[in-house]
Amino acid sequence: MIKIDSDKISGPRRESTYVAQRSAQGGRTVYTIRIPLTSLDVILPLPNPDQPDTDNRKVDGRHAKAFGDYIRQQETWVAPTLLARDNGGCSFEEAPGTDGQIGYLTIPWATGALSPLSNVDGQHRILGVYLIIRTLGEEIKKIDREITRATRPDKIADLTASKDKLAAQLKRLENESVGVDIYVEPNNTLARQMFVDVADNAKGISSALKARFDSSKVANRILDRVVGHALLKGKVDLEQDRMTRGNPNLMGAKHVADLTRGVAVGVAGRIGKQRERELADEVLVEMVHGFFDCLAEGFKDLAAVAEGTLTPLELRSQSLLGSVGVLRVLAGVYYELKENHDALDEDVIVFFAKLDPHMNAPVSSTSIWRKTAASVDFEEDSSAPIMRTQNLIHLVKIIVDWYRIPPAEL
């Protein structure tokens, strides 16, 4: 007679168990666990951009993909804890001797219609992780097919090297995890309020702070060294994005990054991945400092700001040079003159000095900015150009044309 050991049979168990810490917050029980990235879509509902969760915001597929690309490329990636809500379907078993604070949390899988968990915060991260793991798997399979068809040894070697690189990325992600806080909340109405409360109390990061701390972009990475220039030192707002009339600073950290990009790639240019790799930090710092040198030597008011005899507030009250928009245009002019007209810094300084008498603000009807083709970029009695990208690009072109063929006013 055949004897079957029933203890060896698991049966249709569609659940996972994790070591969890139990605590309380806002009158609710909260379980804190760590989940491998590859298990996120097993226990948490996979967000669908085409079918928004009625209790959450619509997912932006592009934003989710960007997060997936980030964790793929950035081995030192970081992400905050995901927030989920348990409607009462999870079970917790206390570990002896922990006073109920540590135990084993069993979570039914999210594959069925009755999943106990719903997402409160982190939808884009969940979808992004799923997409990048799936993408890596598909890319590896594609290379496998190409290897079977390849005949040249060098081609096979190249494909194998590419596959090994992808496999290493996938293995790394398979070994990494993310934190999840699970709030027990059976009441659907209160669960919806949780999402509102999280979104309402979140403080987004300003562009100024991102410019200070995002070291993945060269324009941000060199910020600390760029602001050491005499024209900027002690005159850059490191917190705010907008320069209000009463702000005592010359510009914000975001604007320094904008000017850096203008010097490197033009007024509307973007520093792509290839350009990022090409630009050495030290070289770009030198380029940007060269631009600020030209500003301080070509424009008397900016020289006074650098020397401390004129405040940024006073500058804004009397000169177009107090406008970040004008400085962005001049950065674009500097790029064009250096890149396409073989101008030396000395040539740029001489040209800026010719523009200097025309920097009075506000713009009058007899100003060069209103009597020439630049009139479409400046409104009368304004102290800054129209900040639409097409206006900034047009204004750069007009000023560069003045360098080649000076108008009578210059």
C-alpha cells in the first residue's frame, strides 16, 4: 500500500508570510515589512494607467517607467517606504518574547479580486519596478534568440557580453527590497481619507532644492563651485524657485543651474546623457565662471553687484540685468558666440559693454528692445523679457545678429 505524507503537500496556498514589526499610528495598527522587488506585484495590486483605482489618483505610465529606469541605472538608488491599506484580510502571529511588537504577517496574494491590500502611496514605484524587471527579462530573451542565430564568433561574444550585463542588472534587482507600511483600516471611507491626508501633507521638493542635491546632473553637481564666483557669492537663494521683488538675492539655485545649461548647450538646450558623459565637471565650472566674468566686466551694474556696492534689490529696480530671463538670454548668447562665432571672452566683454547702455529698466518705447526685431520679446514698461521659450530663443538670435552686424544704436 502506498502511504502519502500529507505534511509534504502545501495545497493551493496563495499567500506569503513576512517578519513584521507591529506598531500604532493615528489610532490604526501598522505592520512594517521589507519586500523583495520581485514580490511587489504579488502582494500589492499592480497599478494600471488605463484603469485607475477609484480610491487613488490615475497612474502616469511615463513617470512609472522613469522610476524603473532610475533603479536600473542607479545602483545607489533610494526610495521611501510604500504605504498600503489592509481591509482586514491579513493575519498576524506574534513572536514569543516580543510583547506583540514583532511577529509573522501573512498576506494573501493580490492575484484575485478579493486582495486584502490596496495602495495608498507609491503606485508609480510599484509599476516602475514591475516594468523594469519585465523589460530586463524580455531583453535577455531577445539576446538569447539572437545568439542562436549568430554565426560569427565576434558577434556571439558581443551578444554574450550584453546578456551578461543585463543579467547582472536583473540579479541585482532580484536581491533588493523596499519597505512597506501596511495600515489596518476596514472602513472604505476612512481608507479614502488616508490617501487625501498623505497627498495633502506631502511637501514637494522645490527646483532650487533639487538643483542643490541632485548630483546625477552635472549642472546641479557643480552648483557649490559655481556659486563661489564673486558675482554670486552670498547672493543665491538656495531654497526658493521664484525671485520675488523683495528677495535680497540675485537669483535662486535653480536659475544658476539654468544658466549653467545655457552656457553649455544654449538657452533652450538640454544636457542629455551623451553630453553629461562628455562634460567634465572642472571644464564646465571654468566655462560658467568665464561667462560670469564676462558679465561682471561687460556690465557696470553687475560689476557693482560683484563688488558689493550695488544690491540685487537695487539692480532689479533699475536694470534689465536684474531679470533672470535676461541673464538666461545672455548665457545663450555667450554659448552661440563661443560655439559658432569663434569669439574669445575678450570679444564677448567688448560686445556686452556695447549692450550695457541699453539695460535700463523698465523698457521704454524708444529703447533698442522696442525699436528693433526684439520688440516681440519685450512688452513696453517691462523689466524682463517674455519668458516663453520661443521668445528667449528669438531674443538670443537677435542679439547674436547684432554681434555680427551691429545696429546703429550700438
